[in-house]
Amino acid sequence: MDVETTSLVTAATEPSAAPGKIALVIEADLLLAINLEQDLAAFGYSVYSAPTVAAAEHILDTCRPDLAFLDVAARDGSTSRVAERLSLARIPWVVVSNLKPVPQGQDAIFLSRPFLPKAYYPTQLEAVISAGTSRQPWP
């Protein structure tokens, strides 16, 4: 594990806000992860961030988030394995990406989930949070 990943995994053991609702963010870009973490904290979420699939799986081994935000690609590859794990656990999750997933070239699991563009407005984040918490658990 590289130094940056280690520091984020260590930080992930201590969520960023008060206990209550928990969100998991899987994002390889540190600045984007921090931005989403701060915005989610403003909505009352404690946030665990992971830049890799391995770090996300470590977090899922130790806690159960109420909602997750996944980029389709983490530093160590596709997040489809984490998406499947979240789906099996009936934890709602949102795709966060530069481009909306399309059938060509993407894992099918990403196609049916709510989408949040990486350059989002607070109202878009609020809408996917609302969708995630009102439809819980998603099929």
C-alpha cells in the first residue's frame, strides 16, 4: 500500500463528522473526495473516504454506511466489486463520475443507479441523497 493510501485508510477509521448517518466515498482524486466529504458533512453525514477498492473493502469490513458514492474507477481498478457488495448488503449507492455510465464499456451494475456528476451543484447532491434515503434499500 502506498503512503497516500495508507494515510486515507487510517483516516477512514475516524469519520469526518459526528456519529449518525454514515456515507462512504470511493474516489481516487483526493481533492474531489475532500469536496464531496465536506458537502456530505454539511448534510449531516459522517464520511469515510477510500481511494482504492482495497481501502473501501476494509471500511466495509468495519462499518455499514447508510449511503455510498462510487466513482467507477478507483486507483486499483473498477469499483464494480464494491458496488456488488453494497447491492448485496442492500446499501444504496450513487455513481459519481465525469461521464454518465453507458452500456458500451461499463459494468452493467453502474447503469441502473443514480448519477452525480463530479462537477455537481449542491441541489444535485441533495437530490441523490434524497433518492438514496427514500428508496432504501434499493434492489
